[in-house]
Amino acid sequence: MESKTTWDVIVVGGGPAGMMAAGSAAQNGAKVLLLEKNETLGKKLLLTGGGRCNVTNAEFDNRALLGKFKGNGKFLFSAFSQWSVKETLDFFHTGGMETKVEKELRVFPVSDSAQSVLDVLLRHMKKHGVTVLSNAPVSEIIYEQKKIVGVKLKDKKIFRSRALVVATGGTSRPDTGSTGEGFEWLKKIGHTVVTPAPSLVPITIKDSWVKRLSGVTVPDVAITIFQNGKKQGAAKGKILFTHVGVSGPTILNMSKDVGELLKYGDVTLSLDLFPGKDYGTLNATLQELFKTHDKKNFGNALGDIVPSALVPILVLHSGIDKETKCNGITREERLRLMHVLKDIPMQVKGLLGPEKAIVTSGGVVLDEVDFKTMRSRLFQNLYLVGDVLDIDRPSGGFSLQLCWTTGFVAGKSAAEK
């Protein structure tokens, strides 16, 4: 079966990059068909940021922004010079969605709902006449003599187009439809694909005491990665304890490095609960605490300087009886506690799988893409966007900004082509 219509642009994938690409192409005069395998668009988008959706990061200096993308930033300057944070915020504000900036420049909708983000995208596509076909899983890309001519669905129906945008995402959260099929199609037509692996993903911990802290968040800690007694990396920020280990932005951002180190041996994470105090200052803080609460039990007094949920764990690691009166704590015990507060070791078990990853690394190698247009260097009318590309980035709005930027540039370029 073959559709009688030849589309100017077909976009495969109704996630953030795909919707932006479809809207951009249509806005620039193209007749656009968006194919989505799920019943509805934006399934994964609605889950981002715990359902709140971290739309972007309010870093308006492109050089500073792209510095967060590690070595990949150099590829992105051309695309980001066309559409970056300012354009993204203008787009959503004009679309009727107010935003707010939170810690680490993370931008969220004022509504605290990812549905607000999706609504703007849906209205934008509708306004410019994008045709959306859901429940339409693609099985392969059709090409002739180095030119894409269309796609075939799993039900054998063929749709032809003058240009194709692949926005099928990576392999994170496969329950939302990101199952890596796009990589298989692209490999079949000659693209080089780095095997995807969880990139921003929670870390599992061997130590049983961690489970007792499930649900507890500590807003300001320093986390250092050790292997064979040598420091391998460090970061400061928030940590969230889970029933299997640790998560939160800081943990997610170091998870790929931890995963790489695990290939070569055991890895330990060290928690410093007082990153802003050196040992001397912290010792003075403990002396003042025990003096102020001299007749209190040690365990009760400790709750004045750390979250109460951590007290039993600190008692465990320090070896000091929680019933000990503060005025009965010896100098040796105080110094031991001081070291515990600055260095709580956790033995890494591993990383959770793609089903729990925020994003995955891997994808089409960047040398095979022209970032001025997001066009494939192998096919003149094939465009690649978002998580299809092998681009590492941190947590904090950078993944969605990558989608908005590459989607807009690809859509505009495909329409002009």
C-alpha cells in the first residue's frame, strides 16, 4: 500500500525534537507529516523533571552553555547560533506558557506541569497545518541512489517525501517508545552508530544502610569518586537516596563516568556533608554544638546540624552510642565523627538500566552530520535531531534545549531544501 500524497517533509517521532522539527518545517511553508508509534505525542516529555519538565537552562551565553556539553559543544555552535535559550523562551512565552528559573538556572513552566509544554507544541503544529498520524510505527527508511524517498510502516504502508527528519530518540525509558529502532534503520543505510548506554541514570549502592534513607534528600553535599584509592572526579549539589542507591542531578551527571570506571574495578563514592567547611571549622562547630547541648544525648544534638534522617547513619558510622551525653564525648570520638561527616563511603554496585535513564549516550557519530542544517552527510535530504545524535550532556535542561535547537534547525532546513 502506498499513500498517494508526496509530503515535503516527514518527521518520524513525536517527542520534543520531532514536534519542534515538524512545527518549524510547516511554519516555513512545507507540507508536513508527523508519524508517531504511540497513541499520543510527547509521552516521554510528560515524564521529564518528575512531570514538571525542565524546559531549558537559563544560560544565555552560548559559549558557556555549550561548554556543558563536554567535547561535543564544538559541533553545536552553528545550530545554537540559529536557535538557543532566548529563542526557546520566546517561543514558549509567545505560546502562552510562563516560565520560572530555579536553582542551577533550571527553567520550568510556572504551572509546574509538563502538559503546559506539550500544549504549546501541539498548538504550534496545529496552527501551521502539520498532519499527525499516531499508532504509525515505522519499520524502515526507503532510499534510492543516496536520496531518501520515504518510509515504510510496519503494516507495509509506504509514505513518500522529499525530506525526512529522524527524531526517534535514544533508548532511555523504552516504555515510552524509545526502543532504539531508529538506530537500526540508520545503520542499515550506512550511518555509524555508537551503541547507546545509560548516561544520566541513578546509581545503585551495595551498602544496606542506604535503603534506610530512601526518599531523603540532602540539598548540599560534595560527592567524590574513588577507584583504587585514587580520586577520579568530584561534584557538589543535591543527592536523593532511593531504595536501591542514590539519584538526583549531581549523581545523574556523574553516572556515565562511574559506569566507565566500573569496567575496570570497584568504585567508591565519598559523601562530604559539609563541603563548605574544612576540618578545623567543622571541629569548632562540633565543639560548640556539644557545649551548647552538654546534657543532651549525642543523637538528639546531632539533629541540629544534619537532617534528622541521617542521624542513625552517622551514629552507626561514628561508633558513638546515641545515648552518650554530649559532655561525655571524648576528643577522639569527636574527631572520628568529624571525619565521618566529611567522608561517608558508599560502595557502588552498578547503574540502573535504560528503563530508568533520563537520557542515554550513543547515537549517530557527529562527523556524519552537518550541524548548520542538521542534515546527514550521507543523504542530502535526511535530517537527524535530538537523542538520535551521539551527544553527552548534563542534567539541568540541556537535553531539551538540544531537542529544541536541533529540531528547529532541521525543520527549517528541510523546508527550505
